[in-house]
Amino acid sequence: MAKVWSKRFDNTLNPFIEKFNASIGFDRKLILEDLDCSMAHAKMLGKTQVLTSSETQQIINGLELIKVEFLEGKFVPGPPSEDIHYCIEEKLISLIGETGKKLHTGRSRNDQVGTDIRLWLRKEIDNLDRLINDLQKSIFKLAKSNIYTLIPGYTHMQRAQPLSLAHHLLAYLEMFQRDRERFQEVRSRVNTSPLGAAALAGTKIKIDRNFTAAELGFEKIYKNSIDAVSDRDFCIEFVSASALAMSHLSKISEEIILWVTDEFSFAKLTDKCATGSSLMPQKKNPDVPELIRGKTGRVYGHLQALLTMVKGVPLAYNKDFQEDKEPIFDTAETICSCVKAMTILLNEGLEFHKKNLSDSVENDFSNATDLADYLVCKNVAFRTAYQVVGEIVKHCSERKMLFKNLKIDELKKFHPEFDEDVFVNLDPFNVVQSRTSQGGTGFTQVEKEINNWQKKLLL
Ligand code: ARG
């Protein structure tokens, strides 16, 4: 197929370079967005009378036909077209003839491709928002049914203080809420129209940028034509927000992987989301969270690729930008599939061993802070109380005992303010219940948070 620029050149492209240069292999994903963009552009040219109404109608009909043929599988974009923009233009000309050659009036592929990716990304962000909302609902469901289930809380992966399992899960709900908020901020910048910036300088053709923007649902237009065609910040912001969200998915994945080990035994995987081993008959592997954890790396990689892609690129459009597509396509696909998989895993793939969880906090020193706080409530300075309890921990661990195994007289030897009622304070359930500070794990606080989330998630 002759190139549009063939009149200017004496020779045809080297076949390898032709392939090397082409983006049709991946940007055909943008076909529907490219058609929408072209329809808006054609309508606008009709409105400003650059095209006659009959020309406009022919172009729109042609584009509609391409859409129908594509959706019916009769038209498959591909080589030898260089990219999706040429592909549609060539197809339009083959369908409606000379009038098709007028579509590209007053625009460039530079503002066109920028418009297409933004339309695509806006749709992906909306889809992702729905998926994360579903994930939040599944976390919420688990949290709501586990307000009174206890779980050890860790810092440095060492037993720290017991928690309500719901409180632990609600921490993830908060993270994913911030992710949704971040994606909304990215969306507002994605939702800005570069169309009409043309190659880089604008155009002398009578166009109406606000018309095309409104037609395509953009909230605003780029103010500077050079910036409009060179800006790929929004791609980086999308992948960056995705990388952070993936880190949250990876974090919860890692916890699930630990929880289902024999060593922890806090939960087990149901058959719906676990896989067996080809060799070891006893195995039940947590492939789903492992894959999510593993896939996080590729999203981080895409972020690095995009940041490097824009570095040192002079104004305005440069072909480097063709490299923006595969990272954002793969990022969107990866994060959407991971969010979905995690939702399924939480909905039907994980069963908590409530008894193991509660038992696990009975036999440790994670109530040591409470022993110290007991003294603090009796007016002993915290640092003194802390050191007293340090001595008691040492005393008990040397004798393989827990606080609750000590007699009150033994405790009194460490500090006279200890009284019989101290033991009630040490019970893990009471320990959790007593954390009544705002945002703490105390059951009343957790119940309040559950109510807030219930309203927020419209459940
Ligand atoms: N396929 C190109 C891309 O994805 C389209 C824009 C080409 N513009 C140009 N001036 N060569 O970036």
C-alpha cells in the first residue's frame, strides 16, 4: 500500500523499518476511540462549514459503517496500515472515495492520538473504579463478620498487640479508597482535550475546539497547543497510581500467603482459588495472591519505562511517544485482572480459622503494653512502668510462663501497685476492647467505622 507521503519520497521504506515503525499491532485497540474522535472532528468541520453538510454526512456514515463492520468482525484493522489512524482513514477513503480525504483537514495524528488515548484511559479508569469498589465491598463483608475475631497485630513481623480482624481488614479498605481518589484526580487531567492543537501550532482552518471537546465529553481543553501534543504526564500519573494500588494488592496478597501457611494457620484456601502441585499430593498452593504479588513488578516496570520515555524529549511530539501505549495497555489489563482476582479470592477463596486466630493471641506477650498501662492508670510514670514490665517479660520468658500464670504476690514484687484486677486487663479480648482512642482497634471504634463504610459503599 502506498504511503500517504509517497509523492514526497523517491523510494519506499525498507520492509524491516516499515514493521519497526508501525504501531498497528497494538494501537488497533484504540479503534473505537479513534472513530469517536473522527466523528466529533467531522461534525465540527460541518458545523464551522469547512465541510458541506453532505460531505459531513458521507464521512459520518462511512465512519459508522466502519464501526459496524468492526463490531461484526468483518473489518479487522491490521498491517499494512502503519497505525490505527491511517488504517481508518484508508478504510474510509476506500468506502466513500474522495470525500474521505477531507477528514484529516485541520488536525494531525499528533492531536488525534493524544485524544484517542485519553478517551481510552478515561473509560479504563471508570471501569477500574467499579472494580475497586467491588473489591472494597468484599473486604467490607469480611470485616463486618469479623469485628470480634482477634488477630495478632505485628510490627517488624514480631507480635505487637492484638487487633480486631475487622480493624486489620478496614486498613485495606482505606488504602483502596485512597487509590480510588488518586485515580479520580488522574481522571480529571486525562479528561482534557488536546484535539485541535493539530501538529503542534494550531491551525488556520476554522475549527471549534470547545465543540469537539464537548462532543467527546471532555471537561476542558488544553490551553497551549505545544503542551497539548507533548503531554504524557497523564499516562505516567495513571501508571503511578496503578503502581501504588498494585503495592496494596501485593501487601494483602503477602498476608494471605502467610495466613494460609501451616505455620500461621489463620486461614485456609477453598478449592475455588487454590491449586495443587504436580508432584506433592498434599499441597494446596496460593497461586492467586502469588501471581498478584508477582504482577506488581511489571506495573512498576511500566512506570520506569514511561518516566524514561519522556526524559529529555524536546518539544513537541516525538515518535518516542508511540512507546506510551503498550505500558498503559498492559498496566490497565494487569491491575483490572488483579483487582478482580483479589475480589473473587476474598469472596469465595478464603476461610478464616476464627478459633486459631483467637487462640493465637492467648499465648504471647502482646498484652505487655496493657500491663504497663495498668500501672500508668495508677499514676506510675510510663517509662518506669515500661521498665517494670520489661523485667516481668524477662522473668516469665526465662521460666516459659505467661503473665497470666503469675500469682498476684509475684507481680507485686515487681511493683506494689499491681492488684488482683490486673488479670482482667490482660485478657486479649479486653485488651482490644480497651483501645477506645479514635481510629483504634477498640470494638466500639470498629463498629463505628463499619457503619461509616456501610454508608459510604452504599451497602
Ligand atoms: N502512531 C503514532 C503514535 O502512536 C501516531 C502519531 C504519529 N505522529 C507522527 N507525527 N508521526 O504516537
